[in-house]
Amino acid sequence: MKQVTVISGKGGAGKTTVTAMFATLANAVVADCDVDAPNLHILLKPEIVETIPFEGMKKAKIIEEKCSQCGLCEDLCRFDAIKDFKIDEVRCEGCGFCYRACPEKAIEMVAEKRGEIYITKTKFGDFVYALLYPGEENSGKLVNEVRNIAKKIAEENGIDLLILDGAAGIGCPVIASLAGASIALVVAEPTLSGLNDMVRVIELARHFKIEPLVAINKFDLNLDVTAKIEEFCESNNIEIVGRIPFDEDIPKQIAQLKLPFKGKAGEEIVRIWKNLEEGWL
Ligand code: SF4
Ligand code: SF4
């Protein structure tokens, strides 16, 4: 199964705009792996078919009635997560040491619901996304689950392509979104911070042996930095698959949830998709 993961060094570079357009063009299962800031579902207007609870890592919980208040668990916890016979959920790393050590068997390890995964249909095809409850972490695990569900749906329907809106940044969620990718399409904006973000995420993709390709979004807003991006790509043998012009109609079309996007930016994204299909998929 082929997998295109659309990434950028940080949020706001335009990767969701690009992914949403790809969703309208490809025969693929699409998933939003940007689980910390998901917004692809807003554009794709999905109809939810199934909701799956997402459970985070198991954390310790003291059963008060069984606890003899010996204090052993508090002494043993390396994360200082136990005080006065109560577990601090934020500090608990779920190592299970206290659970195994408690002489009274008064500690259980409990996984609580941390969010939800949605299997949906859109007018462009199957789409999977997830929402974490406010303040919840462990989004790398959630990204893995979203990706695996999307892959299973594709297999069941004889579709051999996944398109993922990857997580932003270079942390655990983006690494999880890159797993199994045939292509990492890096959407870069022509600002100096955008250039630095692009370099970092390209290094990450290459570290995992995934060939990065680059699309420059709003390339004409700063031709000097666009030239720097091009120089970097050329000297590092990275193909630039498209240069998306600034199009003031795109924010309006996004606000009106109009997909596929029309105009010069939309046309360039169509060309990028054809380029990927012909040369890379
Ligand atoms: S080790 Fe068990 S019995 Fe002792 S304080 Fe902790 S929970 Fe209570
Ligand atoms: S599971 Fe590990 S981190 Fe959590 S309270 Fe017990 S010993 Fe501490």
C-alpha cells in the first residue's frame, strides 16, 4: 500500500489545504494524523459512521479500601507521582512498579478514555480522524491507531493508497505519521522560520529513510526565501514538486468550506497531485 504523508515543520504552512485538495483528487483513504490540532474534518464535512474510544496509557490507581497506608509505593515511585496515598495522574508514567510492589494488591492499572476516533464518509471517500480530550497527551499512540484504522479500511475496500495529513513539528506524532510513508510531501512557506522548519522535518524524514519532496506554498510572497529553499533542495537532491502561488481567494474558500479549491492555487495543487501520481506513486 502506498502512503503519502503531508507534513510541515510547524502548523499553518498550508499542509491541510494541500491534503484537502488531494482528498478530492485521489482514490484513497484519507486520515487526519494532526491529532493535536485536527481541522481537515472541517473542510471535508464528514458523516460519522463509527466512533471508537481512544484509551491512553494505563495509569496507577489506589483502591482506598485495600490500602494499608504502608507508604511503600510513595517511596518507590521514581516520578514522585504518589503523595498521601493518592496518585497524581499527570506525573504517573504508567510504569507499573507500584502496582507490582504493593503488598496489599491495592493498586490497579487503569486505562481511561482520552479521546475518540471517527470513521467517516465524505463525498470524496473514506476519512478517519480523531479528537483528543483537552489537555490529553500521548498523541503518537493515537496517530498510530488512526493510521492503522485508515489502512484497514483501505485494505477492505481494495484501495491501495493512503493520504495522511501529518502532525506538525518534529516530535512523536509526526514520526508516527511518517511510519510506512512512501512519500513525505513537505509543505514549506517562504519565510526564514519556514525554511528552518522545512530543513528540520526533511532531516527527520531522511532519518527514517523516507524520501522527502517539497511543495512551496505562497512562493511568490518572498522570492528571496523561495530561492533559498530551492538552493537547499537542489544541493540536497530534493525534488520540488510544485510552487503554489499566493491566492487571496483561498482563505475565503476555506471559510466557506468550498472544496475543491478553485483558482490559481487550487490549479497548482491539482498539478502537484498529477506530478506525484505520474512520478512517484
Ligand atoms: S504500597 Fe499499597 S498498601 Fe502501601 S501505601 Fe501504597 S497502595 Fe497503600
Ligand atoms: S505506575 Fe509508576 S509512575 Fe505511576 S505511580 Fe506507579 S510507580 Fe509511579
